[in-house]
Amino acid sequence: MTVQIFVPCFIDQLYPDVAFNMVKVLEKAGCTVKYNKNQTCCGQPAFNAGFHGEAKEVCTKFLKDFEGSEYIVAPSASCVGFVKNYYNQLFENSAYKSQAEKTAGRIHEFSDFLINVLKQDSFGAILNGKATYHDSCAALRECKLKTEPRQLLSNVAGLELVEMNDVETCCGFGGTFAVKFEPISTAMGDQKVTNAAATGADYLISTDMSCLMHIDGCARHKGTDLKVLHLADVLASGW
């Protein structure tokens, strides 16, 4: 199967290893991976900030960059959720309406694609230690993903998965929310770190690097030894 990959802005700039590890796992799963180097942003930051005209320009470019019939896979439920749930709204009265609907149906978050499209949940990954999992708001509410990441982690040799309290509560990042409402965002992140640390976990794992970036900052501020890992990093470990 040939798939196109979308690498979100912050992963491209700050966490490129996540994208490389996603490709590594997809290729092990038997996929031929295509990357359009002209791709940029999905348009979510501008849309969420209320700049819908500017967002539409970026989203139109996204539609053109990902023309075709292949599946689109991304290591970010936040970006995928935006394309799936808001492109139809943004292009409602547009010549791109049909293309937006088709693109929304083709794009999948990484764990969703592995479990629900490829029907694969074991890649020979090895990671020794105890981990807890963070349900990002986008994965849980926008992409309706709950069991998929946990199923994949259950097949990682040496990894013990434990659930934290209030696991479905937001970490406090929320994109510009963390900038506009810093005290609230920090308090939410602090609570997430407290709950994760209480499990005795060595690692906190999620589908969204944006959440993990925020949680990691809070964990460092608290002086905890909690390490954050994207799901792709875990599945590509040990081989």
C-alpha cells in the first residue's frame, strides 16, 4: 500500500525524529511512503485564532498538496481532527467542497491507520519500563480514539502500561490557549504531571507531540524524572 505522510509544522521544526520513526514503522508494516516536500501547515492555528480567510488559503494549499487517492497518515490527532472535522465547514460553499470531503475521508492519525486500516498491532518494539498514556483531547474527542494506542502499546515487549487518574482531562496546552491563559494552562499541566508521576511511570506516551511538549515543560519545572515519548518513538524502539 502506498501512503502519503503529513508532517505537522511543530514536528518538522522541533521533533523530526517522530516523523522518521513513523515512516520506519509504516515501512515495516509494508507501506510505500510518499512525502511531498512542498507541504506546509494544515491551517489549524489560523482557524482557531479566528482568521478564517487566511486559514482557507493555507487549507486550500493542503488540499492541492495532498491530491490523489492514497491514504494520508499523520503523527498528530490534532491536525488530523482539524482536517476531518473542520475542512467541510470551511469549504462548505466552495469549489473545493468535494475535494475537502474526500481528503477528510482519506486522512488518518497514525495509531488509527495501523489498527483500523492496516489491521496490525505488533511491530517487534521493545521498551523496558513502566509507562502511562495521555489521551489528547484531539485524539479522544475529534478522532474518537481510545483503545487503538493502548492496543499497540500492549504489544511492546518489556513495557508495563498503567493508567493515571483523570486520564481524559486536558493537559492544558490547547495551542494558543497556553499563551492566552498561561496560569490556567500551567495549572492543568502541573496536575497532569502529578497524576502521571503518581503511577510510578518512567514514561508518559501520547499520540500528540504538542501535548507532550507542554507536559514535558511542566515536568521539568517540577523537577520530575518523567520522560515523554510519542507513540511512533515507542513503536520504532528496540529494532
